[in-house]
Amino acid sequence: MARQNKIPQIFSEKLFRKTMKTYLEESKNKSLYSRFSRMRNVVIFYICYYQGFRPKEAFCIEVSHLIFEQKEIYIPAQNNKQRNQDMFPMSDFIISLIKEFMIVREEFLSGKTSKWLFPSTRNPESPVYRGTLIRGFTRAIESQELKQVSYVDAQGKRRLNLSIYSLRHSFGTNAMMKMKDIKQVAKVLRHYDVKCRSTYIYVHTDAQSSRRELLNNVVGKKNLNTKEILGLV
């Protein structure tokens, strides 16, 4: 198979939400572990999609790193690509989603403690494993028949058209389409610079938006029901 473009495909918001809903609904009649595992994965995927987080930045979140009063989250240097510590703003929607999830999380832990927001179901002292997330994401896109081989890497390994990083790339595309300011998008993505792709639109603007305002703008004014997203209604 010929080597092709390495850039992951983009998720439309409608397709992303439909994929997550189907993935979660598949666990309704399964064990408590399976239901919680999928709910946890969905919240991580939403954070990557609506906050632009890298996978490791999302699944290694510690509860103590959430500062709800300031609507911020602390990202340790070892968890982000630039190795720089950062206090990062959270959108109002993501704050609501995390708070709703934390209620279910406490019920699942049933008296046990874990410093991780997204603990492993079998070992709460560890965060969810990256391999678990990758398998979960692959299962989610399979449910919508979206899984395709995009290219073969230098080691001969087949790479899919959609990956967890597609969520971050989707955020970047959505942010550019709404803000049309590459500097602001680069700031939110915590890049020193953003290499434009054909899907990015560059229009110079003097508007100065805070990172949190940009995050809220990406979500928009849609009435996203966090209980419905988590399959609680």
C-alpha cells in the first residue's frame, strides 16, 4: 500500500457526537466496569475535541489539578509536548461535563480513592492506560463504519484515517473557522506556531480574545446536555 498523507481526518461535530453516543449506548447492558470505562473514555474524547488537548494531557489529569473557582486546569510540564507548565482555561461546557462525570466517578470508586480524574477500572491507583483509550476510540469509529487504513508508516505498520489526535486536529480546524486568527488558535493549542493546512482559514484580525472566550466560542451557544452525553437520561 502506498504511503499517504499523515494528517488525520477531521471529525464534524455532528458525526463526533453521534459516534460517541453510539459507543456509549453499546455498554448499556454490560457490566459496571464496562459502562464506567466507556463513560470515562467519552469524557476524555470530549475534552480532546472541545479543548484541543493532546491525549496524554487529558487522560493524565489529576483531580487536584482542577481549579473550578478559576475555571482552570493545571497541565504539568511532563504531560505536554513543549515541556512547559501551564494553567489552562476550561470552557463552561467542559467544566459542567467534568463535574457531572465526577459524581459517577465517586459512585464507581465506592469508597476507594484515586488522585486521577480518569482512573483505570481495574487499578484506580493508575490513570487509564493509553492502549485502553486507543482500543476504545477504534471501537467507537468501527461502530460508525469509519475505520479505514490511511497509510503505512516507515515500520510497515498500517495507520488509520482517524485517531485520537483527530479530535485535537478537529478542534484546531473548528477554532480557525470561528476565530479566523491563527495566533489565538496557536495560543490555545499551546504551539509556538501553527502550520496552516488547507482546512484552516487565515484572515488577519486585530480582535484580542482570551483563551477561555475562544474555547466557549468553539462550543458555541448549543444547549449540550451533559447528562445526555454521559447516558444518564
